Amino acid sequence: MATEIAVSPPPSPPPSPQPAPLPLRIWRHHALVKVRKAVVVVFVVANVTFFLGRAMPGDPIDVMAGRLTQGGMSMEEARAVAMNSLAYDPDAPLYQQWWDFLVGLVTLDMGTTITRPGQSVMDAIGAYLPWTLFSIGVGTVIAIVLGLALGMVMAYRRNRFLDHVLSVVASVLGAVPNYLIAMALVFGGGMYLGWFNPIDLRGTISPGVRPGLTPEFVGDALYHAALPILTYVLAIIGTWMLIMKASTTEVLSEDYVTVARARGLRDHRIAASYVGRNAVLPLVAQIAISFGTLVGGAIFVEQVLVYKGVGGLLLDAVNYRDYALLQGLLIIITSCVVVANLAADLLYSRLDPRIRT
């Protein structure tokens, strides 16, 4: 009699995971996660700035009163004049000042400056920030374009005389701080060699020149921004030369470059279509970040060159304890760096989708 064998049914496939709700998918989206982190960073830095500014010795009343006493005024009279001149209440509780600051931060209202009663912080920054962005933007674009081009030349001529010379120049320029380069331009090119008059280049625009999209205004603005632009070019071009040389050298050893040469393609086409494009791709993030970080580094350059950008405004805010203006400036500088990093992250995730996971 045949033995019956029980056959177990095949296992049922595991249930397919249910997709997350739409609001949760939006909340977990790569771009939104990066934006949330950027907002948190700016918020934390803003609060740290609030308390660090008030941790400095002396408040706006004490600083102004101390300056007035140097002219022979008594301390009582000086404090009375300072309290009537400044938009600051020294008796206001710290927690109340902090709450007003948070409310203004959320509503994008930085308040009014302390040392310039009646003028808002955004108006004060708006009068100086465009000049800093203009000089930094022009200088950075020139430095990156020249640095990438010279870096490719160094890679194609590696271990030759031109490569050695350019490598030494790039290493020296990359090691010197930007404010020392600015001082060298003023004392060396201006006072010692007499190529230009540093006093004529002070400020951002000559008296009597009216702002507008006219050749006179644009030419005068470029004239006064020549030294800051040249300083930024010399300060960062060396770094880009060395970075591009290393990236190009790595690309030149790839198989697709060898295949392109074997196919008989011309060198200029290989350099433009194969080498240059693939060598620049890993540098996209660094290019975006460099624009943001230079805004903070412009403070010392503008002080040395007497260029009326946010550098001098920030120094005045520190010296006169203008808390509102100091907070606004540091938040703007921090936001430039954070936004640059955010743009680099989003652009990189677009170029390489694997980063999103």
C-alpha cells in the first residue's frame, strides 16, 4: 500500500511594504532634510551671537560715555548724553531682550541699530553689503577661471619647468593670508614702487559720481574695487591651481582618455570634452563653498584697504557695542556660508543621486 506524502503549501511571499504617507515622504526628502539642518545651524549661531555680544565688557552706554569723558565731560553728563543719543535701554532684562530678538529673527526683522537711532539694521547692512559681494564675486570668478585653466596647464606640463614654477607660485600664494597680500599691495605697489596712489583708491565710489548703470559709475566702482579684487584673486588662485592640477592629473590616467587618444581625437577636443569637464566635476562643491566663506574673510581686507564694505561696519559694531547691528551682520555672514554649503549639497546630490541615500 503506497504511503501518502503530505506536501506543505509553498510559503506565501512576504507582504510588500506599504509606502509611507505623502507628508512623511516630503518630510524625509533629501532636499528638505538639508534645508532643515541649514535653518537649525543659522538659528543656533544667531542665539550664540546674541549672548556672546552681550558678554563683551561694557554696554553701548558705557562705551559712548567713556569716549565722551575723553573730551572733558563728567561721567554723569556723558552717561546722560549717551542714554539720550542711543536706542538702548540698559535696564531691560536680558530675557526680554532675548525674546524680542527671537521674535524679530522669526519675522525677519533685525530691529534698529543702537548707534544710529531710526535706521534699521537691514538698511545699514544693505548700504555696505553690495560692495563686499561685488568685490568678492568679481575676484572669485577671475581667480577660479584662471586657477582652473592654469591647473590644467600644470597637469599637461607636469614635471617640466613651467609646472615647477607655477607650483611654487601657487604654493606661496596659497600660504599667505589675504590681509598680508593687501598690505603688500598697498606698501609695495603703492608706496614703494609708486604704481598707484592708495589714498585715491579708498572708499567705494568717488564723490560726485551718481549711482546707476552708467559707464562712469561702473568704471569708478571697478577703479575703487581694483585692490580688493586683486587681493582676492591672488589669495585664492594658488589653491585652485593646485586643486585643478591634482584633479586633471587623475583624469588623464583614466581609460576613456586613452581610448579617446587612440581614436585619433585632437588634443584640444580631449582637453575640453573629456579631461576638463570630468576634472571640474568634483570641484563643484568647493566652488560654491568658496563664495560663502570669502564674505567672512573680507573683514580684514576691507580694513587694510579702507574699502567701505561690511568689514568696517562689523568693526564699528564691535567697538561701539551695537548689539543689533552685530547680530545682523554675523547672521548674514553665517547665512552666506550655510547657503553656499546647502547649494553645494543639493547640486552634488543632483549630479550623483547615490548621495541622496
